[in-house]
Amino acid sequence: MFSNYLKIAIRNLWRNKTTSAINLFGLSLGTLCCIYILFFVQGHRQYDQHHKDVENIYRIISDIDLPNDGQTLNMATCSPPIAPALKEDYAQVTAYTRVCAPPGVEHHLLRVNEQVFYEKRGLYVDSTFFRFFDFNFVQGDAGRALNEPFSVVISEKLAHKLFGKSSVVGEVIKIGGYGEEPIFKITGVFNNDAGPSHLQSEFYMAMNSGGIGSFILTNESWAGNNFLYGYIRLENGANPE
């Protein structure tokens, strides 16, 4: 019975070659698009799933009411004092960390001895960053890597770019691009094997290293300067609202 239906289908397809070709092409293209969308969504759902207690990690956003035009400005960033204040005032908040890309800097200048390199992706982060987010360290202690001022953790890829090797803990580099070129000591090396993340940078500098970091640590402006990303971790069962 099935073979008869198959023969009839093939004959109809052969009899109407042009229409059949158009229909088969449309069906194939539609199926391909659906599969692509499925893999695309699945890939994005895997982001940041490797972090410990990821279900309790929240990013602080800012909704700023603009009275002149009656609109609300929705921002994924917040002002510097908000995250620490949440940790201090709410027992349900067990930890916080902040992330900042130096404003107006498109390329960081990295100097190793007399060699100069340029790198786009570099961030200032609190000392709690690697205790908050899980990275795959190949060198160094993630929990203590950014405790000291002018310490920096770099990717294995950047280590090979700068030094031709990955064993670079203890080496020093100058990092500029915004006026000065302070000397940073490398305290850790990571790779990206832990999993995909929305936080993608080739190096992370200790927040307490002067410059924009000092401005963040001493800033008490609650309504303005919404230029950094703030994250908090809640205790199990806490209501984020």
C-alpha cells in the first residue's frame, strides 16, 4: 500500500517538475531556517550557565524617568554606589561585583619592555569578580588574583600574544590608552573553556588601581554616572523583587 502511494507521489512530482521544484526548495529552505533558529536560541541559552549559583545572580538595571518628555530610559547599567549599598542594606544579598569598561577607550595600549600591542577588550572589575563568576584558571588563584592594586588577570590567548607562552604569572605589563601607562602585575591566566559568557574580555584589571577605578570606589552619585555593570548574588529562596 505504501509503495503505491510512493509511486503516485513520484509520478505527480515528475509530471509537475517546475511546481515540485519550487515547493521542495521552499520546504527545504523553511526547514533549514527553523533548524538554524533552533540552534541559535539553544546556543544563547547556554550563555553563563557554568557559573556557580547562576540562578541567584542578577544584574542591576536602571529605569530613569525623563519628566520633560514623559519617557523612561531603560539601561543595563547602574551608578557605582548601588551594588555595595544593596549588599550592606539587604541581608538577602550575599555578594556583589562591578564591571567597567574605561569610558572613551577603544583600544588599550599594552607595553611589554619595548614592544607595543593594542587590545580592544579590557575591563576594570572589583576584587570579588573571580569569586563571583567562574572562569577556568590555568595559572593563579582565582579567589585572590585581584586583591592587590595594579594586578591584572589575562587570557591565555593574550599571554601568548604578549610573551609567546602561557606561564606568565609574575610578569609585568604597562596598560595605557587613557593618558597614563601604569604598571600591572599579572596574577592569573584563564582560558575560555569554562563556557560562553556575555562578559568577554582579554584582560581584567583590579578596580583599586587608580584612574577610573578610584573614581568608582569613591563615587557617591546615585542618580547619575550610570556607566558600569553591577551584579548581586542572592541567597537561596530570596525574592529578587
